[in-house]
Amino acid sequence: LSVECVVFMSHHICADLRSSVKAETVRQALLTKTLICARLMSIQPPNYNPCPTKRPRATGGT
């Protein structure tokens, strides 16, 4: 990525938080945003469970 592109992308992430965000946090946020935009990474909602536990089947015993 060009420097201009990185600076432009960082504006949306750290414009208001410049003084309270560490450089490493900004770097990780920019990398994550770039991966998501390139569709190399996806984010699931917080309640997403890719491996739900199996519930025991109800037995209809008489």
C-alpha cells in the first residue's frame, strides 16, 4: 500500500483517538481493515458459534 493510502485509511480509525491509542493498536486496526476490505478476513457477529454443541435428542419414552 502507498503511504497516502495508509494515511487516508487511518483517518477513519484514529481521527478522534490520536492521543489515546498506541501505535501498535492503530497498526493492527489498519491491517484488519485492509484484510476485511480485500475479503481475506471476515468478521462474525458476537453470538456466532461455528461449532454449536449438540443437544441430546429428546426421547419420547412411554
